Amino acid sequence: MGQSSMTSPFSLGTNLVLCLLVRSSVASCPAVCLCTSDTLSCGAQGLTRLPLLLPPTTSTLDLSFNRLGWLGPSSFSNLPRLDTLRLANNQLTTLGHGVFHNASSLRHLDLSSNRLRVVEQHYLQGLWRLEELLLYNNRISRVESGMLSGLSSLRKAYFSLNQITEFPFFSIQDHSHPFLIMLDLSSNRLSALPWEDVKALPGSVQKGLYLHNNSLVCDCSMYSVFWHWEQRGFDTVRDFTDEHTCLIYGEARASVSFLRHSRYFQNCTVGKAVSLPMMVSASNVVVNEGERVRLDCQTSLRAKELSYVWVSPSQEYLTQAGFNDTLVSVFPNGTLEIPSARVNDTGVYVCTALDLKHAQNATREVNVTVVRALPDSFSTGYTTLVGCVVTLVLILMYLYLTPCRCGCCKQPQPETSPVTAYDPGTLASIFSPTLGHRDSIKVSSNKHVVFIEPVLVDQNGALRAALATDQATLQWEWDTSGLT
């Protein structure tokens, strides 16, 4: 009895731990969510707070179309593999400090269609892998200058459909955002921009900067920038020509589409159109499968201290520090080497050279095509040659091989046709005056009488008398055959 009473607490504790483990494993997928291997969909469930005990293997988390109003610190710290987070169409007004702590693997963040008013500096802290940021259709009126700092991998940022009056363009530079190719600030309340800061933006950012549907005030500085962008053929300007408007003297009622009506700026000095020297195109590179490939990164930059970053066709970043394995290597001079090319390596490789000292960058594109190895050309040609020789020998044998002329070979005697084979009566029927009433078969036979008649005469002279008796008829038939 005493022994059982001593062991019972241990057994109860063991059972409690087992129950907790079982419960945690069962609760790893919240009841309001739909879980797959690495995707967790909890959209349109009326959630006011984040679900508890989210699976740590989650790569994509969808929380859109709920009623979330606030996110606290370390809200996603238990999701180290989180790659895509969708929080669109909620009621978020602010984000807590360190909300994305331990979520540095996040690459796609959708915060669109919420109620954010200010984008504070700490909101996106630690997201150095973030590539796409969606903040459109909020109520944002101010973006703090340090908000984009640390987002070194950012490629696309959407701030459209807000109430932004100022934007920290100076915080975007080549060395801080080398991969940024799109900045959408359309449909805001921008009236006057720091044009010197805008012109100092990296060429890739200028090419992907959307500023249409704002309240810009017409002046020569503004017109000069847009005129140069139009001359360079930027799609951000040409695709929204009618939506680029400005206010004459700042009057809301005096709006003009300045790219359509340039006469309002005829006294402005716009200078000479200059193309951006940021892209150096390379010719295509074609290699066979299994061959070594080396791609150089020769750009217009001539500085001695340059850093290089390659982007593969699968949008992976290849750097000297990041890839030192046997599959691909990046050398200090920017050369990319693939020791043994495969068909899957086909695509466009983009190299960006960075001059941090002078805040410049340049890009080079290389289109690589890897083809499968062809069969041995020598063996194929040899087989074809042998086949041609054999065929030629057979043809010569057929044409020039004479039959046997020895005495033992008995030559066949030509057959002699009996005289009765050529019945005069038959010929008489052929040359009958009633030929016009014969059927088509006999007419066809009559056409060949010119070949038959000399043979019959030579072989049977007795036929001459029979033909002579009907000479008139024969002459008429002959002339008719000649006409046909």
C-alpha cells in the first residue's frame, strides 16, 4: 500500500505531461484555420487576435479579411520559416515594437487595406530578407525616414492610395537598397517633392518610380524631371500619361496634364536628354551541357573597390560570401563560374556592381542557354558514309553486271508468233467505216494503229492485198488518227 502511494504522484505527472504533449500536437493547427504541409489559411474568420500554437513549419500564413486591430511584440517569433505573411483587409492601426522579432526569413509582407496612419521606423525592424512590401490603401500620411533602413533586399514597395505628403527619398541609395526596382507612390497627396533627392535616386529606382495621380504644383523643376524620364522611355511615365497632372499656381481647379500640354512649360530649360548608364547588355552565351561557364561582370564603373551581386534566373542572390560550394562560385572580380552547366541553368543572369564610395551602381545581363550534348558526330558520319558506299555498289552492280556468256548457259530463243495471231478480219474491223459508233475502248485501240500496221506488213506480206482492197478507208482512218 505504501509503495503504491509513493509511485502514484510520479505516474500522475507522467500522464499529465503526455496529455499536454498530445493536446499540443492536436492544437498545432487551429480549428478556425486550414492547414497543409507548410501553408496556414485563417482568412475571413472574424479573428480579433492571432491564433495560438501555430505550426512552426508554416511558410505561408494568410490572416486577411479578419478584424485584427493590433499586433504585439514577437507575434511571429514561433514561426522561423515564415516566408509570406498576408494581413490585408484587417483593422490594423499600429504595430508593436519588435513585432517581427525572430521572423527574419520573411520575404513577402502584405499590410494593404488596413487603417495605418504612420509607418514608424521600428515597424519592419529585422526584416533584412524582405523583398516585397504592400502598404497600399491605408490612411498613411507620414513615413518616417528610418522606416526603410535595414531592408537591404527590398525589391518592390507599394505605398499607393494613401494620404502621404512627404517621403524620405534621401534614405534610398545604391548601397542601402541595391535591388529596389519599384516604388509606387501614386494616388497620394504629394504637392512638392525634393527634386534634387529624386534625381539622386539610383537609376533602377527612378525607372520604377510611380508618381501619377498626385497634387504636384507645376514648376520647371518638376517638368524637367518628368521630361527626362519620358525621353528615356520609362513605362512609369508613358503608361500613365493622362494621369500625370499638376496644379497651375497650386490652384486645385487649374489642373493640367503636363505631358500632353507642354506649352505651359515652353520657357523652362530642360537641358539635354541623357540616357541612364546603368545597364550594359551582353550577348547571348550558348554552352553544351556539362561544360564550364564563366560570366564576367564588366560594367561602366571603373572604381577599384567594387562589390558584386548576381541574381540567378530563379531570383536567387549569388554573392562571394553566400556561395562557396562546388555548384557556383563568385570571384572577387565579379566573375560567376558554373563548373558543370546543366539545362536547368538556362536563363538570364543579372550582375550588379556596387561602388559604395561614390554611391553608384551598374548592371549587366547575360542570357545563358545550355543545350544537351549531341551524339558523337564521327560515328554518325562514318555510318552514313558506309551506307552511301554500299548503296552505290549495289546500283553499279545493277547497271553494269552483264549476264553469263559461257557455253554452258543456254540462251533462250525468241518466240515466234503464229500468222493467225494477226487476223485480217480483225484489222478490217479496226478500220471499219463505222468507227464513230464504237465504244471508248475500241477508239483507244484505233489510236495505236500507227504502231501496229508496219509490224504486220513486215511479218506477213500476204496482208498487203487485204489492206489494199480497203485503201480508201485506211487513208481516211489514218488522217483522223493524226488529227487526234
